[in-house]
Amino acid sequence: MSTALTRRPVLAKLRAPSGRSPLHLICLGLVGLIVAAALLAPWLAPHDPNAVDLGAALAGPSAEHPFGVDAAGRDTLSRILLGARTSLLGPLGVVLFSTVAGVALGTAAAWRGGWLDSVLSRATELVFAFPGMLLAVLVISVYGEGLLALVLALGLAYLPYVSRLTRSLVLAERARPVLDGIDLTVGAGETVALVGESGSGKTLTSRSALGLLPPGAVTEGTVLVSGHDVLALDADRLRALRADTVAMIFQDPRAALNPLRRIGDFLTEGVRSARATSKADALARAVELLDAVGLDETALGKYPGQVSGGMLQRVMIAAALMGDPALLLADEPTTALDVTTQAEVIALLARLRKRFGTGLLFVTHDLDLAAAISDRVYVMYAGRIAEAGPAEALFAGPRHPYTAALLASTPRLTTPGGPLSAIPGQPPDLRTSLTGCAFAARCPLATEVCEQSVPEPRPAEETAAHLAACHHSDRLAAEGSVVDA
Ligand code: SF4
């Protein structure tokens, strides 16, 4: 004899009763009855719920008082009916008021933007600053007791939450892509600089090569690193890619290291977990790389707080090279360092790139540094590539007004004195949908066509690899000085 033991699926047990279940219909009927009684309470209640008859206090059920009388001599049935009405209409009114008003205000703030958004945002913050209960007491003291005052008091307390949420959702729906049409390559052993203002998308572009995208990011296209499409990799393959194909040197080394772990642990644990490398081999590799970045093996036993910022950035570089990456991403790696250490780190990166043949994508807002270290340069503006090309050609003859304005606003020791130049205006807000060139509002060469169509990258006549996404790049090349930033 054989016995088959089967288990009823948990979901089957939890399934809600179907619409034809008698129990379901009975429950639905009861709820409907209670709701109807609450709504019709003013007409169904046999007495004034607050009328006091002390002579009948605590009387039992009778024809006149079907549910009896309470200790204060008030009719119990009338009080239950009218109390149920308040309990039903109060929360319903609060939800309706806060939802309708919150959605309207949040949508208006996000849609209109500008002063309306500022005013509504400050008003919302003001309401947030009040404790909810205090706000309720304030409203009730102005409007008096009653259902309306209760709805207003609680509705006002919840309104900012709904308004904020709505504003964020509408902004997210309206936002244009953070990165748009980025076409960027880094060859083996090549140094490519990515420059632009803060917020132009440089860091996000470099992080996309590691698959480090914001939660919920919607992506199109491909990010290929050594033939692997980073956007299509699952978590395990992404971890393996980060361990041995692409690595990043972050801006602030102190923020990247665990202050409670020794530098030796930081250097070795990545390769040991991803490649199953033995501890001895990982340590030998760490010592070799520490030597390459100018540190000795005593650094292995130290904690991050025991070494200087410059030494720590060298440790970061050694850590990035532990997996022999094909591509090294350096996100403003010298920003947190003093000038002397900056120069040492830059020279070190150049030496290591030559020695290990690693491709280097160098993110910076320092144009002179980009010109000094890179083979090619990409200039980003508002999430798009404005100009790209060999460093020498691009800096000698910019073909995009934004690049020209950036160069013009770089302080020079050769022309001291006088006010510093700046690019007028601000980069476009992410909420602004762009129908034409993103730089049009700040560009001295802008014409009607710039507002109407997005310029495609076009090669220069003399250097095909020098591309500029500008309708009037030829005019800029011819006139040069029209940009007066
Ligand atoms: S396309 Fe027009 S607005 Fe844009 S950079 Fe060129 S000239 Fe200026």
C-alpha cells in the first residue's frame, strides 16, 4: 500500500470567499445595514441623543428605549446611531478633503513650478512643522466643535503628505531623461575625460558602467563593458563584473572605506569572495599593488583613520586594480586632496594606466586637468554629450558654444585682475521638457532652429573624430570670439 501525502496550497486556504458564498452575502448585508443606519441616523434615532431624563437613568430595554438608557439618562440607541454616523462621515470627509485638496495642490505645484511651487512647498513645510494635534486644536478653536471642524482639522494635518506625494509622482512622470543619447567609448589603455558642470550627468554616466543606477531607474540602450551588457546582467554576474572587469575610484576615499576594518581586509576581501582567491595570494597581490602606488606593506595592518587622505586615495587606487580591471572609472579622484597630492595621484594614475593597459574614464570639472591627462574628451551638458573629440583639437578649437564658454570662464594666471567670467543662466531643470538644444537659453549663438530641433553630433571638416552637437558649430569655428562668457 502506498500513501500519497499532498498539502493544500496556502493560497487556496487564504482565498477570499467568492461572490456567491452565502456567508459573504450575509456579511455584506450586515455591513450595508450598519452603513445605511448610520447615514439615516437623524431620521431613525427615536430621541435626541443628548436629551437627559435622569428619572429613566439605567432603565432596561423598553418600547420607548429599545436599547435602554445610559447612566446619564440618555437614549442608548439614538447615541449609537448618531455616533456611528460621525464615525463613518468623519474619516470619509478627512480622506476626501486631504485627497482632493492634496492632489490638486501637489499637481499644481509640480505642473506650474516656479513661484507657485515655492509658495506651496513652503506652506507645506509650515504645516509639517506644526505637531498634528496642535494644528487640530487650533482649527477646532477657530471653527468650533462639530463634524466640519473635525474634518478640517484632521484633513489639514494629512494634506501635506498627499500633496508632497502627488508632487513627486507628477514630477517623476514629467521629468525628461536624466541621460539622453549618450554615445561614449573608452579604448584599452586610453584615458578619456568626461567634463561638464555639476549636475550635467558625468557621475551617473560613469556609474552606469558599474550598473550603479538609482533605484527604479528606467533604461534604454546598452552599456557594454568588455562585451558584457551591464544593464542586462543579473546580480551575480554584475558582482563578478565589478570584481574583475570594471572598477571605480570614488571622490572621497574616507567615505568609501569602513573605518572599523583594516586596509588589508579592504584590499583583499573583494577578490577573495569573487574569485575564491586564497588569502596568501590575495595578500601577495595587495602588497604588489601597494608597492606600485608607492606604499609599503605596513599599510595592510592600519585602519583608515591612521593614514592621510593622499595615502588613502592611493589605497583606493590599489583596491581598484586588485581585480586587473579592463576599465577604471575615476570620479573626481583628486577633489578631496591638496594640490601637491593631487599632482602625485594624477601622475600615479598615468603610470599605472601605461603599466597595466587599463582604460581610464576620468570624470572632472577641471578643464586644464582634462587637457593635460586625456587622449579624448567628452563635454556633457544637461544629460547629453555636447562635444567630443581628441583633447588637443577640442581645447584648441571648441566647436560647441558651451565648451567655448566653459573654457572662457576658466581663471587664467596670465590675465589677472577683473571680474571672473561666468556662463549666464542655469542649466535646464529636469522638469523642463526640451524640444531643441538644451543650451539654447544660455547660448549667444542661439537662433530659432535651436529651439525647435535637437542638434545631432556632426563631425568637423578637418577632424572627423571631433563631434559637436550644435546647429551653428561651423559659425563658432569661423568666428571663434562670438562667445563672450
Ligand atoms: S544648437 Fe544653437 S543653442 Fe545650441 S549650442 Fe548650438 S548655437 Fe547654441
